[in-house]
Amino acid sequence: MSNIEQPVYLEEKLEEIYDSGRLDYRSKSFPTWCPGCGYFSIVEGMTTAMNNLSIDPDETVVVSGIGCASRFPFFVNTYGFHTLHGRALPVATGIKVANEKLTVIAVGGDGDAFAIGGAHIPHAARRNVDMTYILFDNGIYGLTKGQTSPTSVLGFKTSTSPFENHDAPLNPLMMLLSYGAAWVGQAYAGHPHHLAKMIEQALAHRGFSYLHVLSPCVTFDKTTKTYKNLGMSVRELPEGHDTGDIMAAMAQARITDTLALGCYFKELRPTLGDGLSDITRRAQGKEKDNLRKHDKPKKSRTNSATKVPRRRAAV
Amino acid sequence: MARAQKKSTDIQIAICGSAGDGTIAAGDILKRAMAKAGYKVIAFDVYPPEIRGFGKCISRVRISSEQTYSLKPLSDVLISLDDSHAIPHVVEVRDFGAVIYEDTPVSMVPEGAHISGHLLLTHLPYGVPFRELSEQVTSSARSRNIAAVGYLAGLYGMPRDVFYGVISDKFSAKPASLTQINIQAFDAAFEVGRDTFRLDEGHLNPPPSNARNGDLMMMSGNGAIVRGCMDAGLDAFFGYPITPATTIMERLASELPVKGKTMLQTEDEISAISATIGAGYAGVRAATATSGPGFALMSEMMGLGAMAEVPAVIFVSQRGGPSTGMPTQTEQSDLNIAVFGSAGDSQRVVLAPTNVEGCYKCAGKAFEIAERYQTPVIVLLDLYLSNRYEAVELPAKNPFKENCSKPVGKLKKDQTYHRFEITKDFISPRAIPGDKGYRHVVTGLEHDEKGRPRDQTHQKMSQKRHEKLLSVPRLPNINMSKRFGDKGKVDVAIIGWGSTFGEILEAMIVARTEGIRCAAMKVVLLSPLPLEPINALLNDSREVLVPELNYEGQFANMLTGATGRSVTRLNRVPGTPMHVQDILDEIRRLAGKKPGKAKGRKRLAAE
Ligand SMILES: Cc1ncc(C[n+]2csc(CCOP(=O)(O)OP(=O)(O)O)c2C)c(N)n1
Ligand code: SF4
Ligand SMILES: [Mg+2]
């Protein structure tokens, strides 16, 4: 993970962008974000990852909720659905159920995910919907101009916590690990190369992959999750970290004074789509059994609830 | 049956017992057998919200040779399987009707607890030892309910073989001996009933020989919704359990996978509607079903469906509200939220079938409309309609169209796709994810024709979303409204919606026999209202009556708002269907005939 420390030069970057072909994955819309917002590097990371994986943009849907983060679908050149505050995951689940072939990516902010949308995350994770959820965590409500969020740090002063925030922040990584997410990782907007790699891994994973991206809100957070503070607290996962070991992943996720970047945990298990195919198989097998059972016997019909052939009453 | 004359049949049987007596099962056997025998049947069960314990169950079955539209307020026969529950219902038996009850010696029950002491002078008592009959032939009292049905069948001379078929179907999943035992209990009681003195009035005549030869199906409103969904090719259903909508989800859970389709139980109703909208956006036919409390949770997403122009079908079976209200009682009080409930001007289509057959048609049509108009379509039912059974005849050929989406044209070179293009009929050609070269973003933000967020387009796009729905009232192959009764000028017009229309029709038919010039109109399309036929009827009528099962007069308010015509309201919220008599009294009063007991009261208090 050497590129974490690698500085980025504009000239090199432009050259690289033109050469790579990943501009094809950028939409023509100019992002509405504040200059310096961490979210820009998530767009860069996403287009890089999609380009590297040669994902077909016509077969891809990016679904979002509401928030600064959720403006994301407008800036990538795929199909997009900008839904309601907190509802990206269930909408994305519906899309995936409707068309298993699509690459489905859900994005959103920390408020969108863990406040209003909190009820949906465990279920997308436990069902193992084959999609990628990228969470833009700035520890604040950006779009509504700087209120406290479920990941705001203790002591944070915002417009809704003028006397400091007293509500302990959630630990999203711990939550996702215990919800049964099949791929859990963390990246930092200040390390765009690593971020792009993590997005690539998350997209490539078959099953529900969750990438937590630490990203500063340069406009409304001048004190807590700034580039300076985050830059000092991020670290690599320990060498030899076993991504198959849920306890090791949780042990890392519990450490919050420093923040480890990388893939914490991954496992392959049946997805929602696999489950649905299995249900269909069983239903169709069972249906045949039923028919067999009802084929031979007496004068009675199949399925009691349905057809009643009209017969003259024997009176 | 020797005494059968060329007369029509119209009898109603009520079976009352406590949960665990097999009351509902007995009613089920009776209604299925009678439908099989070729009668028209309407049946409705009332059961307690609690699963355990000894709550009251009543099953009412109306058996007739002519089409009827509702249950009768008075039954011809009451069968008591539990006197403590049945006693209050004795007054719902007509004069010279029969009360059939367990022949327990009066000395064995506390004073006042025996039903025989509560019969009116005009009732015919039939004490029958159901328990003993069951025990004699099956050495268990468990078939007591079947014995009760057998006795009734014998009393009326009902055709026995149809009962055998229905009983063996009912127990087909159980060991064969159980079918045998129950048929024996049925037979034993049948013979006792046959040899009993019978009433002259209200006996069973053979079903009319002109009955059509199509297949009659005994089906509940929710069952018809399921059939409509399946015939319309529903691809994905998302739901969260809630009475009285749950049975739709349960049936689809076993039927959809057989066709390779999906039923997914979501974590809540917000998720259910979100996934439905997601699946609709991705281009398949998707639906959800709920009741008032769940529907309230869905309202924000309804607005997104309207704004982002995504097809979705939402079945809402109403129950008593607000809040958890009366979960096992019927009501029509979610009309406001169905038509208006969401942020902003959230245009949508609302359909309300009035009977079981209508449930089938509206369910299937809802998918066509949702797809064609790219908008959420709500189908409003209520507990009474969801759970009531009617013998219906469904079309032999699947009447529903497959793909009604407006297709996208070929794009010229360098031409970009405009998802929300304003066309002549205001409906935009629709591409779905996976279509090559039509990539776009849809959003709940106001947007321009390309789908890009823009506030300045709000006037124009609001107009688009409004105008595109204006042709819905004129869609073919479905009655968006229908007028019955007298043509031309009338003294009283009764306008209704949903399940209450059955009672309205019955009341109107009686009023006409009394010489009152009147007409009834059912309004199936509640948003956007079919104003042309409604106004035509209003212009024809001196008085307008709007009976509905809600306290605030939600439909009356809508009618007055849309037409400027003030109407007489009849609002009741007893949790049970409207009484035909109440409607009739109002019609008489408005027509200037001898005023009924509802004298001059505009709004009748709940019972
Ligand atoms: C139902 C609803 N409630 C509230 C809002 C207002 N709202 C919009 S975005 C937002 C918070 C966004 O915060 P977050 O999800 O962290 O995203 P960020 O802007 O920080 O990227 C809120 C409260 C809304 N749009 N919808
Ligand atoms: S308000 Fe904050 S989160 Fe939103 S765009 Fe600006 S910097 Fe980014
Ligand atoms: Mg945020």
C-alpha cells in the first residue's frame, strides 16, 4: 500500500486521465460540490475502477439517496437513480432483483445511511445483495449546511449541537461486520490511488460489498475530520491481516483513535440472486410433485382455492 | 327436491362460534359447495384480531340464484357453535328464520347462557346434538362443525355430492382417513336434517338453468388480486405483513417462484415500496400490498414515483384507522392518503374495485396503466372486499396486455436521449437500464427534459405530469365509472366507491321497486376523477347521496371539490359493512317518501 503516501501532481494526473480512457465514465455534468471536497476523489476512484474492470456503463446503475454525496450519480456516465433520503439500498435491491445482470452501485452519506436509512443496511447485508455500497463519511450533514450526524465525533460543535455533540458516534465498520456484509473495507479521500483500488476490489467482489470512505467536508467541518486530522490518523491494516478472520477484522474496526485503511474482511457466500434461483427451483420441483399427486386421484381437482367447474346441482 | 318450484333462491346462513370451533372452515365448505352447485355466492367472515383464546368468529354466506351485490342485514339461518358469541346475533335473524344450536340440556348451563332463551317469538328453534352426532360416527367431537353443515344441507336438501368434493379437497393434504371421518359426520347429520320438519319459505330451489357455462370460481378479493397479478405477468413483489393485505403476499410467495418470478419480504413498508419503485425503474412489473399504517410509511416514495415517472402498483386494503385502529374491521378511510398523500403535487392513479371480479380487472389493468403512464397506480380495497368471497367467472382468455411502455426511437448520431421529453400526449419514450446508448439519471429533484436538476422547469414539468394522466378516464376495456338504475332525470342519485357499492346497488334496486326514480353510480377511478360521466349524472339528479365507510366524508369532499355540487353524506364507521337499510332510508327521505329513521341527520354517528 505504498501509494498511500505518494503525492499527486496535477500534470501527471491530467495526462493519466486522458490516456486511461476513464473519462468515458465521467458524465458531462460538472460536480456541484465545494472546491476541495473529498468527494471529488471518489468520482475519480470510481471512474478509474470501472475503467480498469471494463464495466459496461449501459449495464450499470448508480443509485443514491439524498445529500451532497448522493449527487454522485449525476457525475458518472452510467444509468443513475437519485432517490430519497435514506432509501438508496432498498431501491437498489429492487433494481438488482429485477435485473440480475446489472452492476448495481449504491452511494450515500453518513446521515443518509446511518440516520434515516439505518434500518435498511442490515437487511441488504444479510441478504447479500450482489452490489457495492460506497459510504461517503464526512461526519456531518453537508447538504443541509452543517448539522450533527450519527458519525460526528464527541465534542463537535455544529449548528444543531452548539454546546458540543454529546451523542457517541456509531462505528459503521463494526456494524457492517456484524450485519454479515460479505466484503468490508475502508479508504480515505486523501489517498486517491488506494481509494480507487479499494473501489475496484469492492466492485469485483461477488456479494454485498461495503466501502467506507473517510472524506472531509471542507466547508462545514474546520475542526474534526479535516484533511490534516484524518491524514494523521489513517494507517495501514497490520501486515498479515487475515481478511477471512471476522474477529481480526472486528479487532481492527474497534480501534478508532487511528483508522486502518484496506480490506478488513471478505467472504464468498450465496447472494440474494442465488437464493431466489434456489426458491424458484424448489417451487418448480414442488409444483411438479403436486401435479403428480393430483393427477391420479378421484374426481376432485387440483388447487382447492381456484377452479370450480360448474356442474348442475343434483336435486 | 320435490317441493322445488320455479322460484328464485336467496338465503343467507350465518355460522357463529369461537376461534377453534371450526366456524370459518364450516362457512368455507358451505360457500364452496354452493358455488360448485351453480349458485351465486357472497361470503364474508369476521374473526378476532387475537390468534389464541376464544374470540368470536362469524361466517356469513349468501346463496342466491340471481346476482346479488352484498350481504343481507338479516340472515335466514343462524348456526351457533358457541352460544355466548351467537346470542347477540339472534336479532340478526329474520322473522320466521331458523336458529340452529347445540342441543345442550338447559339445566346444564348457567341461567341466560343458553341461546334458546334468547330467541324471538318469530324464530324457529332447531336444537341439534352436533357434538353427539360427531362423537357417534367419528368417536370425537372434532367434526362438530362439519356435522352442523351436514345438518343444514339436509334441512335444505342441498346436493350432497358437491359437499363430498369440497370436503375431500379441504382435507386433501391430510391423511385420507380424516376426509372419510368428516364425510361420515356430514352424512350422519345430513340425514337428521333431511328428516326434520322444514320451513316452506326460503328453501333452496335449483340454480337457474340459464346460468352461464363458464367456470365459476369461488374467490376472495385478495385471491382475485393475486389472479390479476399473475395474469398480468407480475415479475417482482415486495411486501411487509399487515392485515388485511398479508394474504396477497402469502399467496404470491408460493405462486410467483413457480413462474420463475420473485416475492421478497422486506424489512418494512418503506423498503417494500422502494424496492417496488427500483424494480419498476429497471423495467419489470412490480407491486407491493399493504394497509393504512404501511401505506402512510410509503407516501414519500409515492411522490418519488410520480416525480421520477416510475411505474409501480400498490395494493392497499383499508382497515379501521387512524394508527393501528381496528386491524380486523373494515373501513374506507384511506382515500385521502391514496389520492393526495405525499409531498407536493404528487399526481397518481387510484383505482377502487367494487366487487371481487373488479379486483381481478383492476389488478391487471393497474400494471398496464402504471407502465403506459409511467406512474404509481394505487388499487384501493378494504377488509370487507379483501376477505369476502364471491362466485366469479373469469375470462377464459387472459385479458391483459403485456408491454405497454412507450418505446424509445432510434437516436440519431450525436443526439442525446431525453428521458422526460414533452410529447403530444405528455408521455415520454422510456428507456431502462441495460438499453444501449440511452444512459440517463432520474431524480426526485425537479428536472428538465434530459433529467438534469433544474428548478426553472417546475411549471412546465408539473403540467406534463398532470396532463399525461388526463386520458386515464377514457381508457378502454375497463369501467372507470358506471351508472345503474333509471336513465334520464332522477330524484336521487347515489354515488359510491369501493366495497360499499354493493349495498348501494341493493338499496337502489329496492328503492326503484317502491317507485322512487333513482340511479346509482360506482366510481372506480378515484384519481383523476372521471368528471364527464359524474357531471352528467349530477345534472340529471335532484338529490345526491354519497354513502361511505368513513367519518369525514372523504369521497364526498372530493366530489364537491371537483364539481362544486353539494351532496348529502351518509357516513358510518361501525367497522362492518354499511347496512342496506340505512342507505334505503336516506334515499326515501331524499325522495320525499315517508322519512326513515335517519330523519334529517346529515351524518350518522358510529354504532
Ligand atoms: C425525508 C428527508 N428528511 C430530511 C431531508 C433533508 N436532508 C437532505 S440531505 C440531509 C443530510 C445529508 O447528510 P449526509 O447523508 O451525511 O450527506 P452529505 O450531505 O454529508 O454528503 C438531510 C437531513 C430530506 N431531503 N429528506
Ligand atoms: S458541503 Fe461539505 S460535503 Fe457538501 S460539497 Fe461542500 S465540502 Fe463537500
Ligand atoms: Mg455526511
